Amino acid sequence: MTIRTGTRHDAESVAALHTESWRTAYAGIMPDEYLNGSLFEERYELWQNRLAADAPKGQLFTADEAGEVLGFVYLVPRSDDRVLVDNLHVRPHLKRSGIGSRLLHHGLRWSAHEHPGSSVYLEVLQANTSAIAFYERHGGRRTAERVAHFEQGFDLPELEYTWTPAAIALLPEPPARSGSNT
């Protein structure tokens, strides 16, 4: 498995993985009609826009093996001098394989290099307890609680988790998978 910088050519495969991940992780959390509706088309448009040449610069990293995107992380520098982990997804059948850990650590290290002194944060739905446990295992600290307002017409409680520059510097190397070459 390799972790590489994503490109505009990844929009469709990333959108498909994003859709699959949301439909699995958010079943029973988000409305079924939303998850089972035109979610792929919405995610595909989002990724086409994010990866367009003239788009504001976020950073996409994909975990690939044999030409397949197994997971991805997307980070966005914010105006408050922090970096947002806007997305971190792994194919549902590959969760707990180490891919998410490697992507998160890769993104945190990228942020420390490209935006030294900046904290990194993410927002996670409060009902997504497996993701919360994952972030806490990787040193994320809960720093805020709020309600996420979705433009599709629903609201859900969310939590913010943060990694300070000092916490990022102390992260151990994530476990490598067999045959990895990153």
C-alpha cells in the first residue's frame, strides 16, 4: 500500500468511497432518505470542485493498492491558523487494518511540516462512537461540542477533536501493513 497525493483524476473513486463510508458509518444517524438518495452525485460534485485546478488549496492523500483507493484524508488550512481534517475515510471492510491510522498520521505530519505551529482539528458526529474512539486512541482531545447544520435540512450534535503541535510531535509511527511501501 502506498500513500500518495491525490489529484483531480481521483474525484470519482474518492466520491464512491466517501459515499460507501457515509452509508455505512451514518446508517441510523443520518436520515435514510438522504443516505440512500443522490449521495454519490453530491459527493462527486464536491470532489470535482475540491480537486479542480482553480480550487482553494486543501490537500488530499489517498491510500492505494493495486490501483484501488482504499482510503483517503483531506486537510484544509483555515483562516484561524488551524488545519481542518475535513475527511478521513477507509473502505468499510478495511476498517481496523491500519489504513486509517496511517492516513491520519500522514496528514498530521504533513500539517506539521506545511503549517508549523498550527493545531489540527476535526469535527465528528457525536453518535459516531467508533470514530470518536479511533480519534481518542490517536491522541485527539475533545475541544468543543456544537450542532452541525446540514444543508439537506437536518441537524446533528457533533464534537471537535484537536491535536496541538506538541501532541503531533509526540505521535508514534503508525503500524505498517504487510507489503507497505510508504
